[in-house]
Amino acid sequence: MTETIRILLVEDQFFARLALHSVIDARDDMRIVGETANGAEALGLYRKVHPDLTIMDLRLPGLSGFDAISAIRNQNPEARIVVLSNYEGIADVRRALEAGALGYLTKDADAATLVLAIQRVHRGHRYLPPSVSKLFAENPDPDPLTAREEQIVALIAKGLGNREIGVRLGIAEKTVRVHMTHILDKMGATDRTQLLILAVQRGIVHLD
């Protein structure tokens, strides 16, 4: 008898949930045993249904997908989680994997890729599609931004200058300039425009 993979679905977009249902409900070896659009609710639902695998979006209301993954894995080290996200920037992928996800797909993945990811991760293996694996090959030795540096990049993306950033974060403008020097060096950028282009490409900031 074929084993049925019991899946918890955590996704806040209605049509994305419909698409996932259409793929999973058509199979005899998989079924959805719970679903929610909220990261915080996912924690309680996980404890209730204890799924074999969780499909997790990253941009969720309230608790983010990153934090939900970490919380689930802290309580259930054996948890198998596949991320399904709109973004494939290297920062998002690394952060999700560091939180404990074993798979990472973007929402343009086809049905066959989704099924393969579910099957691989259910067996305890990592699954990354070729486009995501290529990111790792192109970024073999990352020098990640600190949390403060990511805050500064996010504020730059909103159009703030050094003085405004300093006021917003409660630090001196001189300190902001020091951070900027480190950020540009880490990102390999020569100015703010190039920095923002690279930050979007790598998933450090998102233009929603």
C-alpha cells in the first residue's frame, strides 16, 4: 500500500492555495490535513495535526514564514518543510534553509517540480531546483549583511538619506556612513543605485 504524505499548507494567497490543492488533491499518495494563512496559527495547527510535511510561504501576516519555520523546527526537529515563495534571492534562500527548511521553490514551479520536492523532502533530503542551486554556485562564499546593515539597506530602498537613517535608527550619521562603507564592500557595489539593484536580486529587499 502506498504511503500517504500528510501535508500542512501555510499560504496566505487564496489562488496559490487553490493551485496547490489542484496538484495535491489529484494524487493518491498525498493529502492536505490542515491549512492556514497565518504564521502564528501554523504553530498551533502543526501541533494539532502533526503533518509529515509542511509547505510554507515566507511573507505571511503576523509571524513571518522564517520565524514560523524556526519555531516549528525548535519544537519538532524532525519537521520537514518546503518553502514556496515569490522570491528566489540568495538571501531569502539562505535564511529559509538556516531556519530549517529542506526545500525551496518559487511559485512559478510546475506541478511535477512541486511533487518531486515534496517526495524528496519527505524522505529527509534537501531539494533545490536548478535556478536556486545556480545561486549557490554563483555565491559560494557569502559575506552576509548584519541585521543592522539589512535595516539600513531597507531604509535606503525607501529613499532615506544617511541623516534620516540615523534619526530613524537612533544612531549618529557618521555611524551610518561607516555601515554604508561595509555594506557597499560586502555587496560589491560602487554606489547606492547599484546596491539597491543587487539587494533586490539577492532578496535582501523586495519591491512589493
